[in-house]
Amino acid sequence: MAVTDQLPFHLKGNYAPIGDEITATDLEVTGEIPPELDGRYLRNGANPITGESEHWFFGDGMIHGVRLSGGRAEWYRNRYVRTPYYHQPGKPLIDLENPTFDSADSKANTHVVAHAGRILCLEEGHVPYEIDGELETVGPHTFDGRLDSAFTAHPKICPRTGEMIGFGYGMAPPYLTYHRVSADGELIQSSEIDLPAPVMMHDFNVTDRRVVFMDLPVVFSLDRALAGTMPFAFEPDNGARLGVMPRDGDNDTVRWIEVEPCYVFHPVNSYDHPTEPDRVVVDVARYPSMWAASPEFDEVATLWRWEIDLAAGSVAETQLDDRPIEFGRVPDSRVAQDYRFGYAVSSGDNDGLVAGGGSALVKYDLEAGTSSAHEFGRGRQPGEMVFVPAEHRAAEDDGYLMGYVYDRADDRSDLVILDAADVAAEPLATVHLPRRVPFGFHGSWVPA
Ligand SMILES: [Fe+2]
């Protein structure tokens, strides 16, 4: 057996880290980059600086970016986020001899989001790290010292108010804290929310008037942590609940409603029902369980809809499709709003793995109850694809989808741009990168 066969999945193939930081210009392009695209596509991922990590989620944050302008791909570059782990490779995640918490000890590896003139690299256990437009690290961002705890990698930016709405979760009380950041970047609310047990809360849901927390039974255990094993595991006896709260609410105004035990890393979108004020619609990529038998990804997620009836105190749970999906996205302008089209990566041809590289981009028309797909072809594996609106958009799907696609035969990656209105068509443009981009997590389009 070759040595590489013994490695965990996240250290081999296109999950394996790359060793250097480069800047490349004069990128070869097939097709035509829409000239109106003026900005940066940035994507974060785990790239362990020592070459190895205990779990896919524990590698060091590396941003891969492509600058588009005037129909050209001006550059590709990749940079580590300069965290304490970058400066001190091998620094343990938790010092078991002396377990202290430093809010700046982030791997900054999960998402990259622009808000209030800043580009923030996010990881759910610590404070964000700011980078500049050339991907150089500015430093930890604490909202003028007001944040000294965890901040989710999945805040939602309200398209109506410009607020950035988030939360943080902890292994010690408070297990959950709700955060609200104003449109100009000021942390204006941090409220502790009671939870019965520490659970992994990777993401949450926001509507125009409410937030919906997901208390799902992937539970933290100190015993597992002290034994040096994956501290989170599926414990369905813990129950599963959705917590609905007004956006300016607090612990006293959360309404908890039970759902079937399951796990969700990522919602697709959520909204207040347009005509029934007591109903909230939440669409998610739902796993029947997560880490039930081992810390492996041995389940796949499918699209489900939770329709919350606040008057009845109940949730109707409906599976909408049977394709394995992850990385659901909608246009930034539809976040928290009623929407028609959702986009996700289908992981059908992915050796059973859930995330990282799929095989197709699926577009759901939730109004018509139909879907279409872009199949990337044999050995070509997309990660998350981000929606970028067309400049003079009329329809909700008037825009572009972009993301990195790994080509196994060439062992290189491309930035692929699809027409969101016609995803099955040939890509509008394929920007050929001089290297492979390891499978990672989440990204954003940051307009110039
Ligand atoms: Fe995520």
C-alpha cells in the first residue's frame, strides 16, 4: 500500500495542502470574462502550514483570489492569513497543560466576507482577521475591542439594512451569544442566549425580521477533547430545536420549537412568509446525522424545507430533492428575503465525500419545483460557487456563478464563470490558474 493511501482524506489528492504563496499574472482565459465584472473573487480554506492537521477543519487559513477587471483576469494570488499559528507553526490548538482562551488564536480558515469596507477572514471559534485587497493580513478585528469571543464564519448581511448579523458559540458558558453589527461596522448588540448543552452551531438563519438558531445534536464533550479525539459527536438524545427570535431580540424572546434530530452545516436561505406573518421558511442542506459513529463524513446532505408555524409551535419538515448537495448559495440581494432560485454543489461523483469537490452545480427553481444542472465533466470538481449579480439585472437569476474547479487530469484548477440564468450552458469563461487550488470552504465576490 502506498504511503498516501494511509493518509486521511483531507491530506491527499486535491485536499492536500500546497506549500507556497505565489502571484501570477497573464492568466490564460477560455471564453470571455464579462467586462462588467470588476472586483475580486476570494475563497478561504484550510491549508495546514506544517503539512498536516488532525481534521480537515483545523488547517491554517489560506485565501485564494482572482482579480477581474475590464474582461481580464489581472492576477491570481494565494496568501496565508497571518494568525498566531502562521507565525508559530505547530502551536497546538489547545494547550491541554494550560487551557486558556485567546480570542485572536484563530485559524481564520472558513470564510471571507466583505462588510463596512473591510475584508474579514472568519473561523467560528475566535475573532475575525482582516485582510486587504492584495490578500495581505491587517490583523485581528475586534470591532474596537468590543468583541473578545467567538464570531461565526457565517454572518448574514441584510440587503435591506446593511447590518451584519452573527453569533458565536462556545464550549463553556455562554454556549451561544448573538451579535449584531451595524451597516457602518459597529458592534451594536451582543446578547447571551441560553442553550442546554454546548453544540456545534456552524451557521444560522436570518429573515427580514427574525433569526433562527439551530440547536442540533452535534455535542461537545470535554472527555472526548481530553482524550485527544474529535470532541464533537452526534448525540440524538440531546434533541433538536430551532430558536426563532426577533432580530433585535434577546434570550427572553427566543421561541424554541423541536425538530427531528439531524445536522445542518449550511442553510440555503430563509425568509418570513410573505403573506402569513406567523410562518418562517428555512431551506437547508440537511444530514440525517453527523459524526454518529466516527468523525468521518459518512452521510450526505439533501435539500429540506422547514416551515415554522409560530402560532402552532410546530415545524413541517419536507425533503425537496434527493440529490446530495452542499454549499448552497443565493444572490446577496436575496439573503433573508423571499427567493426563487438557490444554487448548490452536488457531490454525486465525489467518492462519498460531502464537501470539497462535487461534480455539478445544481440550480433549484423553488417556485416551479424544478432544477437544472451544470455537469463539469469527468474529473472536474467544483467547490462552492458564488452568485455575482449582473450590473443591470432584471430577473433574480440575472448574473454569474463563479468558483474554483479542480481538474484531476491536469492537477490544476480553473476559475469558472457560469451564466446563472442558463447554468447548463458552456461556461462563459474559464480562467486557467497556474496551480491547483485545494478544496476549501467558502468565498465571496468583493466588488472593486
Ligand atoms: Fe461553512
